[in-house]
Amino acid sequence: MLWSVSQQKQPQQQRTIKFIFLKMAERCCSWHSCGEATQDYGPELFLTHSVMRGRPQQVLFLVALLDRNLEAGQESKEALDEQFEAQRTVFIQCDVTDPEQLKGAFKKVIEHFGRLDIVVNNAGVNNEKDWESTIQINLTSVIRGTYLGLEYMRKGNGGDGGVIINISSLAGLMPAAFQPVYCATKHGVIGFTRSIALAANIENYGVRLNTICPGFVNTPILQSIDKEENMGQYFSYKDEIKNMMQFYGVMDPSIIAEGLITIIEDDTLNGEVMKITASQGIHFQQYSQTPYTSSKR
């Protein structure tokens, strides 16, 4: 997703974000945590904004949804249009694994809204059978979407700064025996985001980059672990994954929206890895201080 912002009071701003992400969760392809499996992959979110002069507490989100599924994308836009003015949202059909389509989608968002402020790289699948596709969608497209976001938002290149949020998973912080490729891609998202956040800070891009790592989330996608075409050679372990779901607990999608709001609003967060679990809620992964510090800082 890509977003832009203008005249709206803070509580309404939060309700707007939460509504958008609850709608994404209903799409069944939004939050991919360890154990989830799907052949489809979810929408990207782009936000832009404008703030009334002298009244920074009032903002209005303008939202662009990217999805390769035309029907689902149109349904998502219609759902948003029922709550907000139609001109505040746009749907762009796009396969995030196609570099030219993704680049063109970013360009269309800028042409439509005039600016870009927030990017959420959210597309993801768990397909251990077609593992090369899983890498392309879960990791390569996230890297490409991040670089495109930086191209348009970073200061020194005509941008006004902004926020990029990359969706990983708890599987990016621990081994997942029955989803090794999915697990590898989510580890990659975390490593890439932490590294590029450090580079953005050193180079004064004015863009904050963070990662969200949810556990199991209550969406219909959890049912897809029963599909052999997704689990491949690990299909026989589906009951083990269900046991993991019971052990770790399954969360309501609204708490993921709360995490998103926290990252957007807290200007001190950069390079952080937010964990969201049923047992502890929203909290952050703790890392040791990197021994070497760049002389450019």
C-alpha cells in the first residue's frame, strides 16, 4: 500500500488505518505469519498525505492499493469507498514480481496523488512447493518496493521523507521446520530492512524503515495449511502446524493495525523489529549493539 495524508483528526486517522488493514485481513492474503500458506499474495499499500498549515494534528490519508488480483483489488477499493470519499483511494493492478509493473505502479501513484509518504510492503506467500516463487514474492519484491519507495521519498532526491514498513513474520526470528524457504525469506526481510534503515540514517534520507513480525493472525488464510499444492513435501506436517497455532495463539487483525499506527506515529523508530504475539502483544526484538560504528554518522 502507498499513502498520502491531509485534514483529519488523530483518532479518525487511527480508525482509518485500522479499517484499511482489517479489510486487508479479510482478503485472506494480508498477514503471513509462520504456518500460513497461500497461492495468492496480498496487496501493497501506499499512502500520501498533506497537512493543514499550522494544524499538524489534522491529516487525511489518500490510499493506493496494489494487487495482482483485479477482482479482489476492486472489491477492496469499493469497501474503502463505502467509508471514505472515492477520490481518496485508487486501485492499481500490479504483479509485484514484475519489475516494470511495480515501477509503473509507483509512478502512477505519484501522478495521481502528487506525493508519497508511507509504503507498506505487504505481499507474501508460503509455498514450499514452488519455493523460487516464494523468494521472488516474499523477499525480492520487498527489496524492490523499498528501493522504489526510497527513490520517491528520500530527501536530497526531491522527496520529503517518510516511512517504509516491511511485513515479515515471527518465522523471521526463529526456525520453522516445515517452512524452510518461507522462513528464509522472512529472515531476509528483517536483515535487509535493518541494514537499509542504518544506511538511510547515515545518509540522512529522512525515511524511517521498520519491520513488523506478527505471529498467527485470525484470517481465513490459516485454513490453507491443508493444501498440498502449498505445503509440498511438508504437507504431512499440517497437524504439527495446527499444534503450533494452538500453542502460540491466534490474534485478531486489529492488533496488527495498532502496531502499524505505532510505527507511523513514533518518529524515533528506525531499524526496529516489532514483534506482535498473542501472549505479549506489541513489543520489540532486542539486539546487541553493533561493535563497529560508521565514521559518517
